[in-house]
Amino acid sequence: MYLLLRWLVSALAILAAAYVIPGISVATFYTALIVALVLGFLNAIVRPVLFILTLPITILTLGLFTFVLNGFLFWFVASFVKGFEVTGFLSAIGGAFVVTVVSWFGNQFLRSAYHHPDF
């Protein structure tokens, strides 16, 4: 149940990003659920590998390159999920930032509401 609620929070965060950032559009809530699923999969599997590969530049930029990496994954998801569009890379970075912040607050709320010990 907790995992499904986190998935719902991620989908709502994607809808919030589409509402706040001008270059992002999401066709339906179902599309937002699919984007949240794909983005979660990429963040769990692909992002750690990319983070290790780009570790030298991340260290040189004092961690700011992580924003670029998150934006790239966000933009990449938009390239193959129908109904989810990101017009530019700056919109992707902004959208990834909004999704991160909204998801963090939503997951903190869930954690405090359910007293889940794992997260």
C-alpha cells in the first residue's frame, strides 16, 4: 500500500511540474502514472550507473551536475512516453527539480502519517 501511495505522489509531482514549468505538458493522469513508473525505474537502475560514470564532473561542479543528470533522465522519459512532452533541456531541469521537491514533501508526509520505518 505504501509503495502505491508513493507512486501516486510521484504522479502528482509530475502533474505539478507540468503546471508550474511552461515547457512541460502531461496529457492525462494515466500518462502521469506511466511517467512516474518509468522515471522511478530509470532512477533506480540507470541513474546510479550514470552517476558513477559522471562522478569526476560531479565532483568538479560540487554536485551541481546532478541537476543536469536528473534533467537528462526527465527529458529522456519524455522522448518515448506518449502524451508527455518536454520542449527543452532547461524545462527538463526545472521539471526534474519540481518533481524532486514535491515528491520529497509528499513522501515526508506519507512517512509521518504511516510511521514507516524503511523510509
